[in-house]
Amino acid sequence: MAELMPPRHGRVPARLPHLDVRLKLVLMAGFSAAGLRLGFAGLSMLMVPLIILFSVFRPAARVQFSELRWVFLLLALVFIARVFSTDGDPLTAFGPVAVTREGLREGTLICLRLVLVFIVGAAFVATTRSSEIKAGVQWFLKPLPWVPAERVATMLSLVARFMPVILEQAARTSDAQRARASENRRNPIRRLTAFGIPLMRRTFETADHLAVAMEARCYSETRTDPDLTAGRKDWVLFGTAVVVILTAAAL
């Protein structure tokens, strides 16, 4: 398993700020929910501290900016779709379709909301151990009847920690495709297929190897989880973040 999971999964650098994982989960839900309803002023207020946090702790998540081009491609597609599908005052026309002022506004707003959700998730993964994620999710799910809390928590913790691995696989696949001059292909669908199929294959193979490694080590859902304690510093950070969210919502 050590070959499949990077060292960051087992240890978080000491310089990362400590905050109880339960409070982190609440804040992540709060930031994401608020981002879906905020306008430009509120989103800008939330984005500034999150971008700083993500930039400082990006090495802990091992996310390179070059690996985020597919995220930017998704944002560009969402922006274009919104620009050409929103009715309003036309600014310019391309045949039967037109770019509208309302479309530009809505496209920019939706992209900012998606960026906010991405940064929140990346910051959470960069500052939280997988064992803490499991313990926090399990703590919230335990009171619910007929819900296998330990199994769901294990699955979610693995999913959260598997995202950087997928980005790493995407970077390797992209490098391999460039070495084979795949960028010279003019058909964008063939280029996307040539990239997507090997990436999916590598991802599924890595998941299979991880499952086999866990079974070989007699991995069990019932494990000794880390102690969840929220001290004074945790509540101060949590309260500050809540004030920021409420202030942004009031703008």
C-alpha cells in the first residue's frame, strides 16, 4: 500500500494549522452552501482567504498548477454553455446564437462558485489526515439508525485521499501523450478519448491494487480512531470562519 499512496497520506506537515475535523466538516459544508447563494461581493470575500490558504498549503496536497488545466477546461465549458444559453440583452451574435450581458454575468458567477467549492475541498484534503476524515464522518453518522457509519466513513476517507492520486495519474498520462505527439491531432474528441481512457484504466488499476493491498494486510473497518477533541484555539478559528461566512452572506 505504501507504493500506491504518497507519503502525504500518512503524515501531515507540522506547519499545517490544527482544527478539529468535525469543525472542518461543518465549515466545509457551510462554505459550500453559502457559495451557492452568494453574489460577486460575498464570493470575493470568501475567496481571498481560501486562495491564500490553498496557495500556502498546496505542496501538502501535492497539487501542481499544471495539473489543474482540466479543471480550467471544465470551467471554460461551463462558462461558454452559460453565456450562449442565457437570454438577455445581446452583446454580439454568432449566427443563430448570441452572447448576452446576463449570460456573461451568470457564467462568471457559476464559475466562481465552482472554484470556491474546489478550493474548499482541496484545502480540506491538504490539512486533514485520512484517519481524521474517517473519524469525523463516523462521529456524525453514528447516531443515525441503519447507517453503516464505519463503512461509509472508510469509503469517504479513501475517496478524499484518492483525489490527489488521480491528479497525479492525470499528469503522468498527459506527459505520456505529449511524448507521443498527441497534441498534433486536430480532432479534439480523439485527443480527449486518447487521454481519458488510459487515465480511467490507470485509476481503476490503482484502486484494485489498493484493495488487494488492504485485504493482504487484513484491513478492517473497525479500527482505533484518533481522539477527537476541540480546544479553545479550535473554537476561536471556527468562530472566526463563521463570522466571515455570515458577513459574506450579508453583503
